[in-house]
Amino acid sequence: MLTGKQKRYLRSLAVNEKAIFQIGKDGLNQNLYTSLKEALKARELVKVSVLKSCETEMNEVTVELCANTGAELVQVIGKTVVLYKRSRERKIILP
């Protein structure tokens, strides 16, 4: 569980990052979850963009992403979701 201070720190790091995943009309699927898990393992902090063509509600998308990847929700701004999952080789040192 992330504290408020840790979430603020992660949000400040995410500002400079670009979304590396996009969820569109195909919606959420197993390939997306697998790729997202690998990216979280390599980077720890990942931005996901949800396109207008996605038929799934934004709230459902965030719940499903967190549940299927084991990541924690850092932030949702508009149609962008920021996720964090600590890896064994820590790349981000939280305060």
C-alpha cells in the first residue's frame, strides 16, 4: 500500500513519462496484461492511455488493470492511468 507521500513522489516522476500502452476498441485482454506485467517488472512505473474507442468504463479499466497485474494505482487523470509495481531489482527508491 502506497502512502500519500509516495504517491506524490511517483506522480512527479510520471509527469515526464509518456504512455507506453494504449487501450482501444479491443479493450482489455490477456496479451495486454502480459505485456503490462513485463513492462512493470522492467520499469516499475507505467502510464497507460485509454482511447475514446474503448467501450469499457474508465473505473472498470483501472480496477481490471490493477487486479490482473498486481500493480497499485498511482493516479488517474482524464483518460490516462499511472500504475506502480515494485520489482525485485528496485529502480525507484520511494521516500
